[in-house]
Amino acid sequence: MRVAAIQTTAGVDRAANLIAAGALVEEAADAGAALVVLPEYFSVAGTPEVLARWAEDLEGPTMAWASALAARLGIHLVAGSIPERSRSEDGRLSNTSCLIAPDGALIAAYRKIHLFDVALRGVAFRESDTIAPGDEVVVASLGPADPHEPDALAPVLGLSLCYDIRFPEVYRMMALDGATIVAVPAAFTAATGPAHWELLLRARAVEDQVFVIGAGQVGTLPPGMPRCHGHSMIVDPWGVVLAERTDPDPGIVVADLDLAALTDVRSRLPVLANRQPGAYRGLHGNDRGNTF
């Protein structure tokens, strides 16, 4: 199965962003990708005020664009994330990633669970001031296993976003729910990216024995967003980086995922089968008296 990660530098103009992203999605489809993953906030980036101004429903213009594009190209498309119009009582938006089928239908929507409330080198980011956290782990089938590969597992996609990658629990849950591939649309910061981005993507791939597709923003985004690391990459379940974009500009990375090889990895190194859930009681920090 051929997949692609798209790397963009989004601005505050939604129309311009969609034109730029669309050209890269077409390039990936022309290269044979059946699954294409866009970055976090690919449609619009900026301050909380900018996100609120461009917030929309899942029936809005960005998802209509994504649906039409996926149907025209005949691909599964992960519409990185968009600022979704408020679904919460307090008026906060959702940071929402959507999976679109090759016929243009919306298969699944994931709302970012872990919000980026941090202070990096004296600059504070509080995503939770604007965004309400999601509370549901989402996986979705991409279709049956390849009938020509008797050992191949079915392609099942887990959806996540950026800061989620630092929380291994959600990826283990996706693997236990059947995920064989995980998408990580991101706007990973240039401050942490050199040390952490590849490390975390490879760790999640190895520990949960899944393919990981990290699609990132790159370079200088509008005020309100951090400078982004880029380095979009695709990682296999052995932790090998199959493809990476090292150029600090928009573009694509493409790789072939061997789901029969995933079966082999899981049988030779049965990490998921060797779990001991009974020993994990008190996993939550506050259950053990820890608040940090």
C-alpha cells in the first residue's frame, strides 16, 4: 500500500492554503499514493482570533474541498486538521482531523485529545484557551486485506494530532483497537522537533508495531503559531524511517507499506500479545498519588 505525507507552510488565507495543499495532494496521488495525510491546521493557521474567524462545521467549505478532492483522485485522504466550530458549552473550538473515503464520504472524525499548553524558551502556548479537548480514540478501516498477500493484515488507520505523540497510552489503545497504521498530522515546533519528533514517531511505531505517517507544517507560520520543524516522515513497525522530507519547505514524502511484513514483525516479536494488563493497575498518575 503506497502512502504519502504532505508538508505545508499554512497562512491565514484559507483559499490560498487549499490551492497549495491540493497541488501537493495531486502530486502524491500521481505518485501512486492510495492514502494521503495532510498536516495539522493545513487550511488556516494563526492566532486564536484567526482560528475562530475561519472555524467551520464538518459540512463547511474545507471538508467539501477535501471530499471533492478525494473523490476526484480516488484516494483516502486525512484532512490534517481544521478549526471546527464550537461543539462545547463554553464556546471553545475543536481541533479536528477527518478521514475521507475514495468516494468522498466522511469515514471518521477525531478531535484532538491532548492540548498544547506549554512554555518553550519563554514563549507560552495555551491551546486549551481556544480548543476544547476531545475524549474519544478513533480508528477506521481503509478496506480489506490485500487478497494477493495471504499474510497481510487489513489496513486500519488510527487518527491522532501533533502533541498526542507524547502520550503513548492513546497509541496503545489504537493498536489494541486494530490499528495497523497511525496518522500524525502536526505543527511540531522547531524548538523541540530536532530532539523529539523522529524519536517519538519511531517509538510509537516500535512499541505498538504500527506504521506511522507524520505530516508536518514547516517553517515560519503566522503570528500565534510556533515556527515548525517539518521533517515529515513515514516509519515502519521496526522503527525504520522509510521516507523523510529534509528540505525545509513544502513537499511530499511517499513510501510503500508492507502489511505482510507487519504480520511477520508481530509474530516474531509479540509485544502486544505479551502484555500483562493485570500489572498495570493504577496506571493513571492521580490513582498513584502523583500529580505531575
